[in-house]
Amino acid sequence: MELTIEQLIKITIGVLVVAVVVIGLFLFFKNYVIDFFQNIIPGGKAELILSLTK
């Protein structure tokens, strides 16, 4: 199995697109997830979970 330049370019573009989508979703939902954990768990456990997400 040989990888041609054309296939390598397609793979690279695909990986970059997936990375941009994942980063975009993370930045978009970051504040909502933190608010969700702050409201659902009372007390000290919320700080532990939030420290893991940062």
C-alpha cells in the first residue's frame, strides 16, 4: 500500500478539519459545561470537577 502525495494532502486536510471542529465545539460549550457542573453539585465536589476540566 503506497500513499501518494494526493492521499497525504487529503488526510492532512481531514485531520485539520476535525481538529478545528473539535476546538470550536470546545470553545463554544466551555462556559455551558462549567455552569452545568457548578449548579448540579453543591459544595466542594464542584471545585474538584472544575479543576479537572481546566
